[in-house]
Amino acid sequence: MSDISPEQCRAARALLGWSQADLAIQHPRSQWAKWGVTKAGGGQIAADAQPASLLLPMGRFGPAFLAYPNFKVFLEWNQSIVYSTSAAYLATRINGAPAMHRGSGKVVPFASAQIRELQTLLARRGHDVGKIDGFLGLKSRAAVKAEQIKLGVPADSYPTPELVAKLQGR
């Protein structure tokens, strides 16, 4: 996993769309580099064939990472995006990577009760969110992304108050 520049990530969005920010979608690093994705410090990422996914654990305003196939090992062991990202980030820091870039926008965290409400709204719309438990897991994030695409809002798989309002019909 490597920390990348959220600003460059946003600049590249015009070319690829937020919907590409998904662990199920991989492109070679050379493609990410063509789209303008850079390291958080501004350096170029390797333009090679290494497959990578764009991970936005807190949506388009939070930190951004390129996740490599070994990241999926963390998710097999613990399916929490927060846990797996933290463990992978710690490993990169131990290996000498600089501190991550925190993002460049206001991220509105959702409390457990708000996530349960979101999961209920998504389940009512026919999405499999798994257990309605107040945790934003992989199934809930996939459902969020599907609804974001359907509603024509940035599909970064992270809920916003605006998304919830739209799901509630407001």
C-alpha cells in the first residue's frame, strides 16, 4: 500500500471517475501514473505493470492509497477496512514510508447509529449490506457506491449526509 496525493487523485478524477476507487478494480501503476496519480509528497509512482486499486477509506476528501494485491490478505484476515488500512499503513511506516497525507477536505464521520440507519435504508432498496450492525463494512460500502452511481453523486463508496438525505427522499 502506498500513500498518494489526494489532490492529484482528484485532478485525475476527470479522467477516470470516482467509481474506479474500488478494491475490486485494478489497473497497472503505469495507468494510474498516466491519469496523474502521484505519491503524497509529489513524487512519481512507478510506471510499471504492478496491479493496484485506488483505496479511499474515508471517501474522496480523506487520505488516498494505492492498494496492491497483498492488501487483500489483510482483508481476508479481518474484513474491516479501517483495521486493514491501519495495519498496512503501519507496515509501510515501519518500512520507512513518510507519514500519510490526511486528505484535503472535511470528512464527516458517521456514528454507529447513523451507519445502522444507512444500512437499513440501503437494505430497503434491495442491497445486501450483511448484518445491520453499525459498521461500514465491504458490503455496506459496495451498496453505498451503487446508490451513489444510481443517484448521480460522486461514487467514492463513503456515505455523506447528502446521500442519506437522498435515500430518505429529502
